[in-house]
Amino acid sequence: MFINGNTNASLNAAEDPESITAPLISRQRYAPNSTSQVALVGANVRPIESLDYEILEDEFFKQDWRSCGKAHVLQYIFMKWVSCFLVGIVVGLIAFCNNLAVENIAGIKFVVTSNMMLQRRFWLAFAVFFFSNLGLTFFAVVVTAFVAPAAAGSGIPEVKAYLNGVDAPGIYSIKTLLVKIVGSVTAVSSSLLIGKAGPMVHTGACVASLLGQGGSKKHGLTWKWLRYFKNDRDRRDLVTCGAAAGIGASFRSPVGGVLFAFEEMASWWRSALLWRAFFTTAVIAIVLRALIDVCYSGKCGLFGTGGLIMFDVYSENISYHITDVPPVLLLGFLGGILGSLYNSLLTKVIRIYNIIHERGVVYKILIACTVSIFTSCLLFGLPWLATCRPCPRDAVEACPTIGRSGNYKKFQCPAGHYNDLASLIFNTNDDAIRNLFSKNTDSEFQYSSMIIFFVTCFFLSIFSYGVVVPAGLFVPVIVTGASYGRFFGMLVGKHSNLNHGLYAVLGAAALLGGTMRMTVSLCVIILELTNNLLLLPLIMVVLLVSKTTADAFNSNIYDLIMKAKGLPYLESHVEPYMRQLTVADVVTGPLQLFQGIEKVGNIVHVLRTTGHNGFPVIDEPPLSETPVLFGIVLRAHLIELLKKKAFVSNPVLASNDSFKLFSSVDFAKRGSGKGDKIEDIELTEEEMEMFIDLHPFTNTSPYTVVETMSLAKALILFREVGLRHLLVIPKLSNRTPVVGILTRHDFMPEHILSLHPMLVSSRWKRLRFQLPPPPKLI
């Protein structure tokens, strides 16, 4: 059974232990678990639960709410804006420091290696390049695997699942944040074909979550104003702002960051959240602008000429005609094909990697080091295949380039010549993008060099992403797409009015649309990145064509990774077969119930023998004429009642004095630390025979549906409101007040199809894909 719900699916799980409780990318078999689902969080398999986004309206909450005055409301609003401001400041500083560190660490490596090449000491240059990459990769994988495995990967699938209502442990801890920063810097600096934009989204979400913890008793942060966000709903909104901040800081794209959070990340959105997210990214834009000005003065070492947040990679007036549209459409179509192929290969590689990762940390380190060794040999060896070209006489930059960045790398070439393939491969990803996007360089690259670079980036980015280090996909896809677009522009040649640099921009957009399936946010990010509004019509066309083409083959890359990890994400659309089922068809039993006045021993027994999060509370005679549903009480609240020993000697209603034992903080959502457990509570035999009046602490307004409601309508309600429990009540009044509880697990296709195998028949497949039935033979 999923997510500490109340129905018991152990019988179904016993038939196929892997069908519900194991992520797809893991072959390990787990014992049937009727209390929670497991998923791959980062690099380790861990149990996951749902988040309590619903406001629990019990009598204690109402009394606490009535005591709040206008001052409390103003403090609450003020703290929301202050939190967004702090998220913007902190994420902006982290993004700048990340870029500063990457550019300097990788820059020193390339400068030393280039100096060795100039001295014709090629083997020593290779040794410096090889061992520096291996050392950086080894450090990144060790610190990730041993300190915070949840920091592995981009973190976007985990954050997206969290904003959908899935609570994966450890993804927002301080250790995860620190490892995400340090691991991302070292891994990107090691020349692995990975990006730092994805980890920045996770970093922004971590910062937002930690600021929204509501203080910490452990660290002495108990200021009462910090307690306002001790609930999942406000923390979810702040994490959404943090995710927007991550993209905004990665590409210096404030509007693109907001749209990315809206289009791809958030499952719930409203105008107030839009305004706060925009404010957060605006703060980031100001912070980055101020810090960039400092670097332009030469105070940041090698930083200042590279990095996507540092410059406008493409800015010139563009003229195009209707005859340029067909090549652009073809570019988008091929980008969709390549994007769907990229997604398919990447998910297969990740599954293979994780099968190996299950054997232990040593295998994780071996895979990462193997990829690093292969990458170093490839990056250093491939430029030797390219022929040296004479420097153009009208070159804007110095040719050949001496040092790290520039369009004309000397590598092994004689004086007055450059190696075009080395200008792309023997460089950082940011500098490679700048070279590909650069204008007035149509004659800079050879056909062979461009196709070699495209194939290398396509496969290296796939094999690099699955290693246990913080790794993003945005920048690798941009590099790969830009090389594909540039090569396409070279093939079109004089038949188009568009230059090769513009085709590189459109190629990056095409592959981004084919892999990530976003449109509006990607369009704005590319426009803010290139600083040219004239690109808007062409980018819109390319994104629409590439996304439409790729959607015919598979889903976007983050949805595929979430599914492979086993994260139970609720989609916004409803499968057609769900309209043929009622909620009674998927709800299973038995159901755990509590009386309004319950014996302490019974509560302790249920809490110790189950892992359910919510329990229906019913009233029976003499408290009511007939059995009625009073509401639902949460496990955490029951544990708090037991801990404070709010007991009564006889089964009678408690007085209002019971409220004096508690404060609103006692029932607030805990932060990233571990909450109280039933095993930690010690009770005497006398106390076990006493009673607890659950009425004041029971949510009296839970969402309920009648058992005949279609599963499709129930799913829409469940997702739109952001529920964790949905009570199912009987249609007839003479039955028990509650039939069962629907949780996230009950809406998962795997669970539904395991209960109703006939849905996979050809007839139901036709319904699912909305195909007409075959003609009947008369």
C-alpha cells in the first residue's frame, strides 16, 4: 500500500513484489510493504511518502486561527516576501560562485595543458589533462556516494515529484545542498559532458526548503516569526520559487526561470505564487549583474570571458525570408527525432548503470572513473584527427588562440594555423557553446569536425549523466543541439539567408524541445540567453515542430526518469480507461478506524502494527444516533497526543482545558529532521487502559467521494486540491460510514492494471489510444 494509506494492498504486492514497491531501474526484490512505496532517490533506494498539502480544520486549528490578529497576518505576508528575497540573494551568490569556481578550476587545467602543448610536450600535456580530470571526478563521486547520495543526478525529477506531492527523504537536507554545490563544481570542471543548470534547480529548491523549515531547535533558531512556514503548503510554494531561481541563475534568465517552474515543475499554480517567483528571479538578476560588473574589472581570475551567465552569445540584426522556413521546419523535425532517440537511449543507460550501482559504492566509483578515463582519452585524441587550417585574415579574435578560451585553438598546429575541432572539444562546455553560436564564422569549421563533435557530444552526454555525481542535462543538450544545428546550416549552405551561428541556436532549441518537451519557457530562456528578440518566430516554429514530433515516440526526459526511479507522479491528464472504473473498483481493505473516544492501548497497537498516516474517526451510539463519519486524524497528531499524555480516565468528552497542553507548534510539520516515532513513547499499563478524546484534534472537513464516483473524476479532485487522503463513503446509508481511503498509490496505472488485467486487452488499448473499434462482421 502506498504512502501510509489505510487500505491494505499486501495481497496484491505478495503476488508481484516488484509491481508497485520497486523502481523500474532496480532489479532488487523487496519484501511486500503495505505502508510506503520505495523509489530511487538520487543514487539509493529509499521509502517515500506523500505530503500533507491539505489544510486540516480541526477544533484546535480553529481556536488557534481565531486568536490571530491583523499583526499576525502582516507578519505572515512579510515573512513570505522576506523568504523570497533571501532565496534570490543566496541562490544568486551560489550560482555566481559555482561559475567562478568552474571557470577557474577548468581554466587552470586548460592553461597548463595548453602550455605543455606549446612546448611540444604532448605526453606530459595528456598526463596533466588525464589525471586532473580523473582526480576531480573521483572526488565528486566519493563525496556524493558517501556523504549525500540524494545529490546524484540533476535533482529535477525529485524536485518535480516533490511539487507534485511526493516526499522523498534527504533531498533537501543541508548535506545534500553542500554536496550538490561542491560535487557539481568538481564534476563539471572534470570535463565530463554534464551541466550545472539542473543541479542549480535542486540547489535553489534546497535553499528554499531550508529557509522554509520554520527554524531549528537543534541550532537555536526558534524565533517565532520563523514558525509560519511549518507546513507543507507554504514550503511547497517556496520550493517552487527556489526552482525558478535555479534556472534564472543558471542562464541569467529571470523570466525564463519563472516560466520553467510554471510549465515543467509546479503541479499547482496561482497568481500570488507567480508574483513571488518573479520577485525572486528579479533579485537574482540584480545580484548577478552586480557581481558580473566586478568580474569585468578583472578581479575574478580566469572568470569573465566564459560562462553562460556572462555574455550575450548571439546578438546581431537578422534578416530572413519565407524561403528560409522549410529548412527550419526540417531542422525542427529532425531535432524531434534526435530528441526522442536521446531520451530512449538515456533511460536505458541509466537503468544499466543502476543495476551495477546496486552492487555497492565501489562499483559507483569504478563506473565514474571509467567514464572519466574514456572522456579524457576521447577529448584529447579526437582533435588529432582534424587537419590544421590557416587563420582567417579577417578574424576578430587573435588567431591562433593562446590559452583557454577562444574560437581558434592552436593545439598541435604550426604558427598561423588553428585546429577547429580542438576549439570545440578541448574546451569547457560554455566556451564550446559560444564558439558554435558565434556570428561571422561560417568558414571556421569543417564538415568532418562538426559531425565528429556532434556524435561525440550526443553519446558522451548520455554515458556521463548516469554516474553518481551532481549532473545536469540542459548544457549538454544545448551543446549537442548547437553542433547539430551548425552542421545542418553548413549542409544548407548558400541556399539559406541564415548564417551558421543562427542555425546553431535553432539546433539547440530543436534538441531541447525534442528532449524536454517544453515550449514557452525554453523559448524565453533562449531569447534571454542570446539577447535577440528577432529570433522569436523561428525559435517558436522550431520548438513546436520538434516537440510535436518527439511526442509521437515517448515522453519528456524528466518524466521518463521519474517513472524509471519509481516516483509516483500524478499526471494532469486522465487515462480514458479510468472513466470506466469507479473508486470502489480500486479501493481495497481492511480499513483501520478509530472511535471518537478511543482507548490508548488500541491507538498504540494500531500505530505500532501499521504505517498508515491517516485514520478515519467515527462516532457511534451513545455519541450519535447512528454510526457517522466525524473526520480523519493524522498519525503525527496521535503521536503528539500520546507524548503529551492527553488522557482521560473514562470514555467521556474532554474539556477545553485539554487545549492548554498544546500549542500550534506541537502540531506543525517537522522540518528535514526526523519526527517522533511511536516506538519512542513509553506508557505504563495503567495509561494503556485510559482514553483519548480525538474530537478536538480530528479534521472535521475531509474530502469525501461516494463509492460510485468514476476514478477519473476522483483523480482530478485528488490532484487539483493536492490531497493525501480521499475518503470513500457508501452510497447506501445503512452501511459502515467509510468504505475506504484513496491515496496516491490507488491512482497509479500499475496498481489499477494489476487489479483489472482486462484493461490491457486489445479493446481497452483501443480506448486508451482513442482508436475506432474494428468493423463488425455481419
